[in-house]
Amino acid sequence: MRPAVYRFTFDRKTPLRDAEMSLHLAMIAIEGLLGQASVRMDASYHVDEPRNVIIVDGTTLIGAAMVRVFTAFLIREFGDHAFTVRRVEAANSTAPAKEVA
């Protein structure tokens, strides 16, 4: 399987800011498992507000773990019908650019 980024598309009823906060919680969870330095080096994402989309880089071990935890958090918080997620080949997508602090 080729490395990929993941495109999370939210319905208009789901507040994108709340979804981004769930992503931050997922990063904290991954920090607990794999270390803060690893998350700072290997986690990245991009929020596209006009499209109601969050793109998460899943091309690293950290990113792939973050995608899984983020997806689980979204299902719990908003339900499985509030968003869709699809894998997009890294070479054909816009690379996530938001730095993790």
C-alpha cells in the first residue's frame, strides 16, 4: 500500500473547530503512546474551512496512528454520519502544512 493522506469531509452541521479540537486530543493521545518529540516531528494536518475538510498526513507511523485515533474520536463525538474519510495517495494530494506545536 502506498503512503497516503486522509481527507475528512464534514457535513455542515458539524462544527469544523470542534472537529479540529478532536484532532488535537488525538495528538495528545499519540504523544502519550509515542512521545511528544515524535508527534512534533511527524504529525501534520491542514484545515480547509471553505470545504469543511481536514486533511491529515498518514504517511508516517505517527500520522497513521493519529488518523485512527482521530477517526474513533469523531465517531464517538459526532456519529458515523457526520463525516466521511477517504485515503488519498500522497503524490496526488495537497500536503498537509499545519505545524504541530
